[in-house]
Amino acid sequence: EKIDSVAFVHVFFLTRRQLLGSIANCFSLRNRIMDLESFLLGIPVVTRYWFLASTIVPLLGRFGFIQMQWMYLEWDLVVSKFHIWRPLTSAIYYPITPQTGFHWLMMCYFLYNYSKALERETYRGRSADYLFMLIFNWFFCVGICMAMGIYFLLEPMVMSVLYVWCQVNKDTIVSFWFGMRFPARYLPWVLWGFNAVLRGGGTNELVGIIVGHAYFFVALKYPDEYGVDLISTPEFLHRLIPDEDGGIHGQDGDIRGPRQQPRGGHHWPGGAGARLGGN
């Protein structure tokens, strides 16, 4: 009976300790979930969904839940076989391999950093206008990439957003590798050059630059200089995402907003970190 009493006390305190540990773990998990929720809610709405789609979908493909052959963009499959979902899936999917994984992470970082900055600063309170910009860029990326045989649109899309930010903030001095400092207007070309040298590519970046310049000229620069709107955001997008008070401008305003820079930096293979927006 004495042994049974000792065993009971041991089991009681062990069970109590496990229960307290489980409660502590639950609170810790809850705090982590709340931190993640706060992080996501801190991202403007359009960037939030684009960022989530461009991270979750490639990861699903990496672990075998999605097959790449159903995701990429190809002219015959879209036009002849009516795979009408491919222009959309190719914009959020990227094949992650040991060779491409780091580059995908950099694209996700650029997407988060520059898309968030553009939507939060230049299009503050006008997420519908920002969504229209992405649709405009996506439409032209689809046409150019199908014509050139480019299978995935994520990289050109991200570069087009980065290009627009750099043009809106063209006089901001940015810092790059080896202490290089130059106006932001040159940043897309520097990135294009580094990709061409380091990865032997550059075509995707060039497509993004062309598309980004087309949007910047048609939607921002030309109306700012001549007072004529060549394109405007469809009304259904405004109904989908109503404007908020305090917006800086949309397609019908000037491009002289606050020249704030994305925080943080980015790193490229084989080199030290490069902090953008340093003074």
C-alpha cells in the first residue's frame, strides 16, 4: 500500500507537470499564431494575397502536392488546348529546386518589400488602383512571355513592381554591393546586369523592366505631365476594394508622393548583403 501511495503521488505530480507543460505550449503556440496574424495583417491587402499565393503555391509544388506540368505557361496549351488557368498559375508558381530555391526566396523578398512599399506609400488608401496595376502588368507579361517562351511569370511580375517603385522614387540614393551608391532609377538595370553575370540570364528581368516602364509611362508619367488619363481603374475593382481616406494618388493624380524606401536589404548569391535605401 505504501508503494501504491508513492506511485500515485508520483503519477499525480507527473500528470500535473505534463498538463502545465501542455497549457504553456498551447499559450506559446497561440502567441506565435497571433504574431503571424499581426505580421500578415500589417501587409496591405493586395500585396498580402499575392505574397501568400507566391509562397504557398511553390512550396506545395516543392513537396509534391502540385505537379509543375499543370502550372507553367505555354502558347499551345493555352490557345490550342484551352488551359485557361495557366496564365494565372504561372504568375504565382515557381519551380523550387536546390539550384533555384535561393533565387525564389529573393523574389519573395522583393515582392514583399517593394510591393508593400508601393501599395502602402504611393497607393495608400487606393488598393484598387494598385490591383489594377498588377492586372495591367500581368496582362502584358502573359503576352510577352508566351511569345518568348518564358514559362513562369513570377520573376517578370516582381521586377515590374520594383521598376515602378524605382521610378516613383528615382532620386532616392540606394546602396548596393561593395559600397556602390546610385539613384534608385538605375537599380533595375543593376539587378539585370548582376543576374546576367551570375545566373547567365537576364531575360525575365528585362521583360519586367519593359512592362513596368509601360505602366509607369501610361498610368503615371503621361497623366502627370499632360493632364490626360490614358487608362483608369475599372469601377468593379473599386467596388471590390473600396478606397480609403488619406490616399496619396491613383491613376488620376501626380506621382510626387513621399520618397520613402523599403526597409531592410537583400542578398545575392556569392556576395555580401546589399542594403537598399541607405543614406
